[in-house]
Amino acid sequence: GGTAQDFPSAPDGDGLDVSTSGGFAAGAGVGYRYGPRLGVEIAWEYRSNDTGTSFDSGLAFDDGNYASNTFFLNGYWFLQARGAWNPYLGGGLSWLQEIDIDLEQNGREQSFSGDGEVGFQVFAGTRYRLTENWSAHGELRYGNVSGINLESEIASGMLSGLDYEPFSLQLGISYDF
């Protein structure tokens, strides 16, 4: 949830709820593994999700988009490998370089954006060794950045106190040097 200020067609302080659905994410990372158990990573991710936004006053935007450009500092704890499988747990800090939401209705779009917010993420997954240097991996990730304030990009107005909580199933390929 969050609240709106100076938002057209909604009273100041009007509560709002943003729900997300399907989307797209892409990213890359560089890391270092300290022996068989510990690893660190610096990573980047772009994410975009479809949204629906409803206000307590009854105003609703059935179409929209929530997008972010995020950088991470992650730590990994690798569990005991079982053959080609190597499960892991991890967590880290996130920094939203940019986040924005587009609210669309009747062909009109209202965009709100912000930046510089800090949060965290946790994840669990497994790697599967394909060759000596290549691995495939799959994981579940949950992130959280709370209290985000997004300002209108073209007029006055703000959406404040939003929580951004992406949860995803991710698949990827890794190369070990």
C-alpha cells in the first residue's frame, strides 16, 4: 500500500494498492567464490511487471507497468554438492538506481519515478554443472524495498510509502573462470 498526494481525481492521503502480475527480468553478475562454501557477487537486474492499481476512493488503473533498475551486493552459502548438483542459499543488499510506475487508463499514461532506495533480497537455488566451466542454475528470489516515494514525471503529485516486493523464479547460465 501507499498514499497519493496531489493526484488528479483522488483526494490527498488516498490509500492505494499496487498488484503485480507477469513480467520480464534480465540481469548479469560478477562474483568470486572463496572455496567450496562461500561466495560474493555484484549484480545488476532490470525488471518490468504488469500492474493494476486501485485507490481507496474507488479510482482504478487496470493497466500499468512497474519497472526497476537494481544493483545488488550478494553473499552465497553453498551447501554440500551432490554429483553435478550444488544447492545454495544467499542474501544481499539492493540499491534501486531507478524505479518507476506507469498508470494507464483510456489511452492516457501517468508516470511516477524515484531512485536511490535501499533494500534487501534472499534467495535459494541450485547449480547444475554442465562442463568444467559452465553451469545452469535455477533459484527463487524475494526482494523488499519499503517506503518508496515516487514523484510524477510530468506534473505535480506523488505516490508515497510504497513497498516493492519482487518474488521470482529465475533461470540462468554461469561461467567459472
